[in-house]
Amino acid sequence: MDTATASFTIEPSLDPDVGLTGSLVAEPKFLMGTTETLTSSVISVGNVPLSNVTFSWLIIDAELGSVLRQFSLTRDVAQGERFSHVTVFPDLMLVPKTYLALLQVTIAD
């Protein structure tokens, strides 16, 4: 089984007190007809708690830029909180090419 891992840091330019860091793991690397599992770990490194934060896990066709699958959830994130989430996308029928796993974060005003 092959795995792809990426680390990230989110530092909004509008509010220096807000920040998230963590990692996203895709396992296995995208294979036709398999179940894809995206495991994310997020740490709130900002100075304030966050309300109504939407986390979206996406699988994207890198060549076309189109979203093939998406799962989202909205939750509050406490200052200094560390949490993990596993998203499973079953039965992906992907042809051999490049795909991207993306964790998108939207912080409400």
C-alpha cells in the first residue's frame, strides 16, 4: 500500500490571531476502483477560538481542475485544540492520471 502525505499551515492575512496547522494523508495513493481514505490532523495555533469553521475534503482531477468528490463538516475549534478526522470515499472509479487530495478550510466572519 502506498501513501501520500502533505503538511500545511493556514495563516489568514486578515487576522493574524487565527492559524491552523496539520497534515493530510491519502491512503492508498489513488488507484482505480479502490476506496480512498483521507486522514487529516489539525491543530489550532491561533490566539482565539474559532466558530463555524467549515472543513472540506476534496478529490480533484488535476488536469481538468474539477472536483470529483467532496465531503464537508462545520464545527467550532477551540484555541489550541488538536483534532483528527477520517474521510472515506468508497469505490472511486479513477483512470490512471494525477489526482489531488485537498483540505479546504473556510473560517466564518
